[in-house]
Amino acid sequence: MADVFVTTDELAKLLDDGGPVTVLDVRWQLAQPDGRADHERAHLPGAVYVSLDDELSDHTVDGRGRHPLPSGSSLQRVARRWGVRSGVPVVVYDDWNRAGSARAWWVLRAAGIEDVRILDGGLRAWTAAGRALEAGPVEPTPGDVVVLHDDLYAGAMPTLTAEQAAEHPNLLDARAPERFRGELEPVDPVAGHIPGAKNLPSTSVLTADGTRLSEDELSALAWSFGGSEQVGVYCGSGVTAAVLVAALSAAGVDAALFPGSWSQWSAQERPVQTGDQ
């Protein structure tokens, strides 16, 4: 767990001791993708705002879904602006089901930045513990981090192409059950799921308070979905699927992300399945 998640107590000790750490606020929701105003109203001490849509995605890329991965070179530029430094740990957090923080964790890890952890429970856990918040924009000292992989689709984290997803024997869909079954589709042009996929919503790896399940619970869940083999994961556009990748990784299970996910699949007029798995 320590390689993927960090608790509020562990982060608070780092901050209280003055140890080197970069904290990134990646607030994002499907209905409210821009979290900058919320960040400026209140954020963890020293936390720098990161835009998932503008900095953890590259919308100039065609044919790879609603949130195409950025290039490593563009990520290096913005990460240095966030103050990310070589050899200094990074902690990412959000305020909605670990979606924004998991996306940041995955993107930074795919770029070759290894010491990145997700704040377990996010902003809610921090405030529930009575920890202090700050207000206003944060302008960090520029960092010097060096990104090792320019093509994140072939970077340090395993990925799937649409063709590989179609043939994957253990493919999980991280969306809500009603979207998986094709009963509704609020964003993409076609409702349903990739044929043969199983539904494991990203929220199922979280407790009611937004913290992740215990290691034993995650391991049991992973094994119930075929954890003896590498798992493939997708969602609507590659964001919430990263929550499953992170949770499975914490349980010792490798998971490959289909970055374009359903937004890429459905736009390419590929086969569609509806109903339960």
C-alpha cells in the first residue's frame, strides 16, 4: 500500500517536519472539470492546482478518446511549473472518488516519475482529521524533474490498444453499472460496453468515506475478478479506470489501462454489448 497510497497522518508528519514533498491538488469531476476556484477557496498547505483537462490530457490528439494522454515533454514542462523536483516525493489528492488523483498518479508514473502517492481519502479525509487548509493561489518555486518517457502510451505503465482490449481475457469496465449495461450514456455517442468485459465500478474499491479498501479486501476483490492474470481496465475516457489500476496495484495485481476507453471505442464504431456481464 505504501507505494501507492499515503495516509493523512503520514502526509501531515512530512509537512510538519518540513520534509521535502510536493503536494498537487487535482480536483476534477465529470460535471465540474475545472476545480481551480475550489482550490483557491481552500487547499492543503502548499498544494499546487493541477488541471486534469488541460495539463494531464492533450486535446490536440485525435482518435484516442476524450482525455488523450499528454506527451512526456509537455508533462515535464507543466510538472516543473508545479514545482516537481527530482528525488522529491509527490503526493496527489482530489475531492471526488480519487479520480483526479489517480489520473495524476498514473500519468506521472507512466512518465517515469516513481515516487508518487495518492492521499487516501482525499480532501475529505484531511479535513475530517482536523488538519489545516490554506486559501489563495499557490506559486511554487519551479522544479527540475526529468521525464523519462515521451510516449506515455508506451511508457512505464502497461497500456492496451483498442485491438488488445478487444482480445483481452480479463477486461474490467470501471464505469457505473447503468452505463456498463447501456441503460444510459451521458457523454459518449453509444451506450453499452466492450464485448466480454466485466463490470467493476471504480467506487467499489473505496469505502463509504472515500478511503481505499484494506489490502486483504482489495486482494480478495482482485482474485474474484481473475487476479491470477494481468487485468485490463477501461472506463469512459481513461480517468476513473486509473482508480482501479491504483487499487489493484496496491493489492499486488498488475493492471493495464486502455487510455482511450469507451470514448475511443464507441467513436470507432466497434462492436457493442449491452446488459449484464
